[in-house]
Amino acid sequence: MNFWTLVSLFILAQETLQSCVISSKLITIHAWHYRVQTTRTENSIQCVNETISSNLGAKVKPLAEKYSPKWLEIIDTNSPEIPSGVFSLVSALLDLRINNASVQIIQPGAFNNLTNLTKLSLKCNRLTSVKKTYFANLSMLEELDLSYNNIASVDSKSFVGLTELRMLSLQNNFLTDLAPDLFKDQIKSLYSLDLSFNKFVTIKNGIVSNLKTLNTIYLNNNNLKILSGCEFNNTKNLKYVYVNNNNLQALDKLNLPSEVTVFNASHNLIKSMSFWVHAVVYLLDMSSNGITSVQNLSFENATIKEMNLDQNYLGINPSYNHSNFFKSFLVLETISLGYNNLQQLDRYAFAQTKVLTKLNLTGNYLTKGDFLNFLTKLEYLNLSFNKFDSNLNLTSLANLKELDLGSNNLAQIPFDFFAGLKHLQKLNLGNNKIAKLALGCFRDLQNLRVIDLSSNKISSLDVGVFAGLLGLNELNLSYNELTQLNGAVFHNLRFLRALGLKKTKVSYTIVENVLSQSLSLRNVDLAENNWSCSLLTKLINKFRILKLADAGDYNVTNIDGVACSYNDDDLADLVNLETRNFATFNAKLSTGNTLLILVLVVLVMHLAIIVLICKSNRMIKIGQRPKSEQEMQLVSDC
């Protein structure tokens, strides 16, 4: 086969792969007003591996006229250039998507005839710049996606005339600067602007300011070192601001609109922050920064409802009185102070936060909890990975719904430890040093649904220890050495459906006793207890509705994903087990089978008699003519 033959075959293969087809998608429409839902089919034209050339319109036009597609999508092709007028035959298009097509150049007038176009996507191409001629005459365009290109510059007149543009994405490019008047024609239209994952070091005043309809701006994952505070002037409708994952060192005299839903400045190097004019911020995320003291945070001009200060350095100065900082947060509902090296909190730290409902203090070194005494509205409390012991006082938290005390120094649960927590629904006590649960310690927890007691030092449980847990669904006792466990311990847990006994050294006899008295159980975790396969099989066969928690041990001998040992004795046990099961099955059916066999025997004998009579009469017919009328009738019937 010569060279030219190979070239011809390659070209033929390429032409064969080129195709534009109709793609149908079923859309579900929910009409909640009438509590009904309907479906409709949306058609689109999809061109895969189709070069964008002058004959593209001729291929697409018949499909467009016949099926009225919602959009035209050209993907996975190698088209370095979009020629002028290439879409002239499909001028009625509303949505055009040219993605992953290797586009580098857009010729002037390429989209001239698409005067009705409202959505244009050019993401995942190789554009290096945006020229002023690219989008001329697209006066109806509302959404423009230029993400994932190599764009390093945008002409100041690129978006002139796009007065309806609402959403613009320039995400994942190489932009370092934009002209201050770039969006002058979008002052009253632009709603969402995505400049994330670029190379911006600063944002010039005027680029964003005065965009009166702007709702969301993404500036995250750039190289921003400073925000002057004036970037968002006159953006009165701005609600979502993302400046996370930059190199910001301070946010001083920040000028925000009067009401902001989310301001995310996490993962920077920020050490100080203040507000120039008063702003209401529903969520302020300052996690993973360099804040060493709350003294560097001046929020007198801010009303904050939810604040995240995780992974900072607030514990470096343990002598600082935090009550001075929190006293201004009169409407604060949620605060997260996890992983701040906090060793103590002043007992009056939250005395003024009267409406606080969520508090996260995980990953610190706290030992005393007297700061909890004023948090009567608290519903969620995370104190995991601290140093609290069994002297912790929780009695003031009457409205608590979720409590996480995992990974602390609790050695026992005293009688009154949870007294009054009648609304508690979820409790984590895992990974402590608990050896003793006082009888009656859970008596007030009627609404508790889930409790985790795993990874402690519990060796036995007294009957009645779970009294009061009337609605408990899940109980995890895994990683305790339960040498003694009476099945009656769970007798009052009428709604218990899941029980964790992983690596507890419980025997078959103990588990059988537990399951016999806990009829609601449906799922049990028995992994890492070194059971034989025959015992696991025996348990499953005895309690048919039971499901073993899947431990994923499929690369070794296992029963339903739970590793088990298997030897000759186990094989004999399994054979005996199956033999007993078969014998039991036969015994249950023996009475019915006997009656059925008797009936069948009678029927067979009756049929045999009739056959013998018929044969006898036939012989008579051959030898002589029947004498009587009765004999003739008998022969006829046969």
C-alpha cells in the first residue's frame, strides 16, 4: 500500500466520522402549583468532528428547519478558524456552542447573521485574545462563555453593543488586566462576571464599579495582593463576592453594598480586616488566613449572621479576652472557630450572642466549657478533637439538637451529663476513653436518633443503660472490647435498625441473643471479629431479614463482604447446617405431601381400571358382535 493510498484512506475516514445529527433530551417540568409534573422533548443539533467551514450551514439547515432545535453544538473538532458568514443559513439560532474545537481565530462577521442569538459558548478552545470585531451585531446576546482558553488580552471595545449581556465567563485564562471602561455598555445588564483562575494581581477601580445590576463576581484563584476597598463602589445589587484563594494580606476599609449574601475571602494571607461603611453580611468566610488576633478584626460597621474563622491562629495569644470581640455580634447565628490552637475561651465570650444557634470549636485544646452557659439557643455544637473531660457541663443547652464530643478525654458518662437535653437528635461520643455509662444517663434523650460510642473502653453494658432512648435508630459500639453483652440491654430500643459491633470480640452466642430480643434490627456490622464463615452463614440463615454491613472485604474469604475464616471444620458445619435446614424443610412439608401422594395413587388406580375395561371390550368387539345395548354403549364411550 503506497503513501497516497494511505492518505486517501485517512481523508475518507475523517469524512465518515464527520456528522451532524439531531439529539433529543427529555426535560421534566415541575408544576408545583398544581402538584403535577410533565415532560417535554428538547431537540438539538450536535456536530462531532465536523470542521467549521462554508458548507456547514448547508448540512445544518435541513435539520434546523425540520426539528426546530434549541441549540447547535459543535464539539471535539479541529477548526482553528471560524470563517465569516459561516452561520448565515441558520440565522434563527438562539443558542450556539462551539466547545473543544481548537478555535484560535474568529474572522470578522463570523456571527453577523445570528441577530437572534442569546447564548454563545466558546469554552475549551485556543483563543489568545478577544478582538472588538468578534461579537459585533450580537445585540440580543445574554450569555457569553469564553472560559478555558489562552486569552491574555481583551480589547476595550470587545463588548460594545452587547447591551443585553447578563452572564460573562472569562474563567481559566491568562488575564492580568482589563480596560476600566470594558463593561460600559453592560452597566444596566451584567448579572454575573467570572474572572476566576486568571493572573490578576490587582483590580483597577472602574472595572467592576458602577455595574448597577451585578449580582455575583468571581475573582477567586488569582494572584490578587490588594483590594483598595473601592472596587465595588456603586454595585448596589452585588450579593456574592468570591476573592478566595489569592495572596491578599489585608482587607481594610472595605466598601461593600449595604447587604451581601456571601463574602468569601478564605485561603489568603489576611491578618486584618475592617469595613468602611456599614454592611449586612449573611456569610463571611475568613477561614485559612493569617489572623493571629481578633483585635485585628474591626467589625463595628458590619452586621454578620454567619462567620467562618477556621484554620487561623487565634490561640497564639491565650490571654486575650475574646468577649470584647464577640460582644458586637448581636445577630450572629453561626460561628466556626475550628483549628485555631485555642486553649481557653473566656466564660463571657458569647454572653452577648443571644441568638447563636451553631458553634464549631473542633480541633482546639479546650478543657473548660463554662463559656457554654450563655448559649441557651444553641442547636448545633461541635467540640470534637479537644481536651474536655467528664466534668463538662451541658445543662444550659436545652435546645441542642446535634452534639459532637468525639475525640476528647471523656472517661465516663455521669448520671446527669445529658440532663435536660430533650431535643438532642444526634450524639457523637466516639474515640474517647469511656469505660462506664451510668445507668439513666440517657433518660432525657427521647428524641435521640443516632449515637456513636465507638472506639472507647466499654467492656460491658448494664441492662437499662439505654433507658429513655425511645426513638433511637442507630447505635455504634464498634471498636470496644465487649466481653460481656446481655441481649436484654437493647430490649427497650424498639426502633433500633442499625447496630455497629465491628471489632468488638463479640461471640456468636452474644449476637444471637441480641438479635432474638431486638426484633427491629435490620443491619449489623460484624466486621473484624474473626468469625468463621459458618457462623456468619448460620446467623444469616436464622435471621432472614438481617443484612450484614458491607465491609468491602471481597479480596479474601467473605460472607456478603465481611471477611471470615474458612477451614475443614467450617465446611463440616456448613454441610450440617444445610442438612438440618433441608430436614426441617422436609418435615414442614411431610404432612401435605403425604395427602397429595394418596390422592395421586387413587387417581392412577382409577385410570388403570378404566383402561383395562376398554381393552377388554375391544377384544369382544373383534371376536363377536355385542349382544346388548349396554355393551354397545360401553364400547362407544371407550
